[in-house]
Amino acid sequence: MFQRNGDRYFVVDGHVHFWDASPENQANEYGKGFINCFYDYHRNLSPEEYVWSLEKFQRYSEDDLMEDLFETGSVDIAIFQPTYLSDFYKKGFNTTEQDADVAERHGDRFIVNGAFDPRDEERGLEGLEALAERYKLKGVKLYTAEWRGDSKGWKLGDDWALRYLEKARDLGIRNIHVHKGPTIWPLNRDAFDVHDVAEAATAFPDLNFIVEHCGLPRLEDFCWIAVQEPNVYGGLAVVAPFIHTRPRYFATVLGELLYWLGEDRITWPATTRSGSRSGCSSSSRTSRCRRTWSASTAR
């Protein structure tokens, strides 16, 4: 448990991945290009002493995961967010099954989220039900920009997507994590657009829509949607590492989020697949973010 100035904080890392983007798992040039682009984010946003080798970034060990999150880091519970990218990686980039395999070895350290893709249509609804039953899902991670054959993405307001959200609600899945952030090559920028969150959040007021990466670079659009929809939350993954390289930008983003959403609708990540991609210490309490924000604006 994280401690500071005599206060103790129970830390929930809301955004953890455990992927395999090794050359052996890359299905094509897109798999290679995706992880190389992702690595450039890591390399350019991290303090020099926290930059990993490309080989480590491509495939991270389970031992390092546990060390960075729970020993060196201050995390109490971490939430796995799967991202399949099955067209780019032979065994998938980061699947629910891979996450669950790790979670089963480490007691109550992890919460496992599932995923769905409405382009799977009827077959996918059955798959979601089986996944929810097997892993007792309370949340899913959605990646609207994922390529699937000739399709370069989908929207939350699509007919099949709405059917999946209804199915999720029926299955007791309440937390809908949606990737809406910076583009990673070769994915399409427009497929990450945040506008479709509004339609889904209005249609399903009893679901929580956690917009991972806060819609960056479309922060203003996201904030206007979130202030209208009380069931929309902002996830700080990708936002947090800017505290190192662009502290004033970080302060601006966090200030806007605190103004429009308030501290109770912001979730904190270690901003890493493990806990050290950015070198940020983990904290689930936005009160600590407030102190960081104040320090950043003073620079």
C-alpha cells in the first residue's frame, strides 16, 4: 500500500497489459510496425533511466511484471486490459486467456477483463457469454480501431455494437473500457475518434464507460461528452508519462479533467504494461494527482 506524509492509499492500477509482440509472434509487417511505433512512444515519453530495450518491450517476462507492479511499484490490485490484434499477431497481442493464465498464479492481485468485437456478430455474442461465465467478467476492453480483414474499425453506435453492449449488461458486465487515444501505426486515426462514446453512454446509462487515454489528442471533445454523460470516466494511461517530458501539458490535461469530470471520475494507471514504462509511481487517488498537477504548474 502506498504511503505518503502519513497517509495510506490503496492503489488500483486501472490499465495493465501483458503482451507478446516478439518477432516469433508477429504475423506480418503490421505486427512489427505496431510494436515499433508503440516502442517509440515509450522511448520518447520515458525518462532515460527507465527506457527498456526493444527486445524487452516486445515481450516482457512475468517475473518483471510482478516485480515492477507489486515490489518496486506501489500497486495493490491491477486490472488486465486485453487487446487482441489477431490480424497482426499469430497468437494475439494480449488476450483474455493470456491474462487469466497469469492472474491464476497470483491470487487476488489481478482483475481480468474480457473483450468483444461486434464484427463477430452472432457467433461473438455466444463467445462473450462463454468468456463471461468462465472468468466472471465485470469489465471488457474494446479496441474500435482494430483491423479485421477488410474492415479498419467499428463504432460504438453500430447496430451490432449496441447489441453487444446490451448482452454485456445482461451478463452483469458493467465496466466498458474503450481505447480512445493516440494512433499507433498502421491503425486509422478516425477509428479512435471519441464521438461515438456519447451515443453508447446515453443508450446505456447503467454501464460505466471508461475512456482509456481520455480521447487524446481530442481532449476537448472528450471533456464535453463526459460532462454531459455522468457514466463516462477518463483513464490516465498515456496521459501520465507527459509529466516527465511535457509537465505543463500534463498539468493542462489534468486540470481540464479535474474541472470537467472531477476527481471521482478519473482512473489512475501505472501507465505501463507493468508499472515502469513511464517511470511514474502508481497511485489510485486523484488527490495525489492534484499535488503533482500543482507542482507541474509551478515549473
